[in-house]
Amino acid sequence: MITLFVSGCLLLGSILLVYLIVEIQRQKRPGYRSPSRRRIVQLDQRLQQELELLTGNSKTARRLVAGVKRSNPKRSLRWCQEKAIADLRRDRRV
């Protein structure tokens, strides 16, 4: 009876270990994106509209804000929106 219990525990432990190894390998692949990066965040509507006017595309506006956020992870989302707008205005003055 005890040997059956120990065998079952070893089998479950082995399955868990294989799962963890596969998951770690999957995350190391190029192009892997964690679920948190896929999440769409709520942006300030006024700033979002301004960004969309400057870029002409809501998808591009979100991508620019996401890029600023990746470069400045400790900054607020509002700051990132304002930075993206300032960068667009600066670059278009050239």
C-alpha cells in the first residue's frame, strides 16, 4: 500500500517536472510574449485622441505608448502618452 502511494507521488512529481521544463523552454523562444504584454490598457481619452490625430491610426498610437512604457517602466501610463506625443511633435518639426 505504501509503495503504491510512493510510486504515485513519484509519477506526479515527474509529470510536474516535465511540464515545468517544457514551459521554461517555451518562454525562452524568440518571439515569446507573456500574457501581461498582450493586455490592452485603458489610456487617457483626450491624450489618446491627440495621439490618434498625430499618427492617423489608433493601433500605431498604442504601439508608440507601449514602446515608451517598455523604455520607462517606472513611469505612469499618462506620462508615457505625453512623452509619445512630445516625441511625435519634436520629430515632425524637422
